[in-house]
Amino acid sequence: MLRSAKELWLAGLTCIVLIATYLLVVRATQGIPAAGEFYGHSIGILGFVLMLLTETLYSLRKRSRLARWGRMASWLQFHIYTGIVGPFMVLLHSSWKLNGLAGVTLVLTGVIVFSGFIGRYIYTRIPRTADGLEDAGLVGQMQAGALANARRLMSVWHTIHIPIGIALFMASFAHILGALYYATF
């Protein structure tokens, strides 16, 4: 059962616009924008904010029994869109360097994005309810077992994806504090 992929198309289009903007900056400055300069800082901050929104808003909506702000499907699309665009902006912020804590943070970002694509693939293969099996004509024992296996796989994926995300944000905050301390103060 495939779900809509419009968030992937929008994220791809946004990344193309970001690449075009980045190339204009490269051409205007005749060099790769440094992470510590205005453009590098701006795109890094905006990318980090998108990543923070990716994690916090979707998680709050998913876990809150009181707040019912829109459909979960829309929030998942938002999560996927910002989970692609934000890390891409952070990649552009990096000036293509993998040094120190910033490099570790960038690698963790890549791992979490890759993990997100795997999770989305698994998620699109799982019917929303057992009725989804009946609707698709998949009523047999074999199919019910496959559904249970897919749900178990999704559970294992969550067990990996969430701790990596936490490590990513811890490294990100350490990077930001270090950048503020050494570059600003």
C-alpha cells in the first residue's frame, strides 16, 4: 500500500532551489562559502531550526492526547520534508569539511536521514489497520504473519532511529555552543 510521495518531490524541488542559490553565492564570492561567514551561518541556522522542528513538532503531535493539530499523515509529510531539507542545508553549511565535532554531527545527520528513508520505505509497506489487509484482499495467515513481521521491523527501526536522533541533537548543541564560545565570545 503506497502512500503519497509529494513531500519527497517538494523536498527535492526545494533542494534544487537551494543548490541554485548556493551556486550563485559560490559564483559571486568566487569560492565555497565558509561555515562561519554570513551565508554559511544563515543556512546552517535555518537548517538546524528545520531539523529541530522536524523532531519536536512531529513527536509532540504524535504523542500528545490533548493536541490534535491536523492529521497525522500531514505531520508525517512535514516531518519528512523538513527532515530532508534541514539536513541538506546543514550539509551546505559545512563547507564540505568533516573536521572535529562538526564532522561527527554531519555524519550523524547523514545516518539519520538515511535511516529516515529506510523507515519511510518500511512504513509505506504496512497497512494502517488489519482492515487494510482485507481491503487489499490479503486475508490469509501468511499475509497476517507478514504484517506482524513488518510491524516488528518498524519497531526495531524506531529503536535505532530515535537514539541516533538524540545523539545527533546532543552533538549539534555541543557544536553550536562551541561555535558560539570560540567564534563569538
